[in-house]
Amino acid sequence: MSVLPRFMFNCKEERIACAMNDSYTEWLVKRKAPASSMIIKGALIALCLVSIFLALTTMFGIIVMTVVGAATYFLFQNLNLEFEYLIVNDQITIDKIMGKARRKKAWEGTLGEVQIVAPIDSYLIKDYEKPGIKTLDFASHMPNARVYGMIHQGDGGQVTKIIFEPNDKILQHIRQRAPRKVVL
């Protein structure tokens, strides 16, 4: 049984591994919490305090405290978002990670279906924008972030604009696999 040579470089938020002809790149981006999330968190904490007081005074308060506590837990988890961009050969996957615990596949496609990858303010991306185009936002919303747009056309002809923040390794990987589709 032979073992394929595998090279790994670990950094804080990126990992690259190659085995023979396979190529693998991933990048993790944490989404900045919107200002409204602070208001929601404050309201939920206040609701928890009120429900604790109700639980001490009435029997019905225990039910209210349980419901409010569970809602607070799940909402706090969903307000902490990260996106993982993963490219294996020609397959692109974007996962949504909620609360650093639950992972959900947010989008998946191939480089063959991608029309162009360019900075979001590029005229090339704006040429594809039409009324009714589906837009998926997987960016961090941090100031001074390098935001790119990817135009994807699926099998049914549905055009989707994906907003994301690739690092240099992701862009290099896409450029290596599909050189005419990447504009830096």
C-alpha cells in the first residue's frame, strides 16, 4: 500500500494541501456583526432577566424562562457567522459556520460554470448585473476588505452573483485552473 506525498502549510486561517494532481485551498472569513445585532443581544439579555424574575414569582414563568433561554442561545449562535471558501480541483464550496459549531453548505459550483471572478467594483462584474439576478453575499463587511464578485451560470441558465473575499491563494488556485476567468 503506497502513501501519496502530502505537503501541508498551516497558517492561522488558511491551509493548502496537495496530493499528486489534486489541489486543495481553503480560507475562513469572519463576518462583522451588524449594529442591529448589539440591540438584539441587549434585548434578549433583558428578556432573560425578566423571565428569571417571572420564574421566581409564578409557575408560568418557568416555561417563559425556558423558551426565552433557548431562543437567546440559538439567536446568539446565529449572530456569530463565518464563511469558509473551499476549492478542491475545480469544485468550489462555500460553507456558512454559525457560532463556530454548526456548519451549513451555503453554495456549491464548479469552475466550469463560473463566468468571471473580478473585484466587485469592476466593470466586468457590472456588465453581468441585470434586474432579477440572484446575489449571494459571503463577505465579511469589514472596512478595507478586498471584495470580489464571481458570476456563476448554472445548468438551468440561472445567473448568480457571489460576493466573497478570497485571499491570494484562492485567487491563485482559480487562476491556475481557469486563467481567463480571473481578473486581479
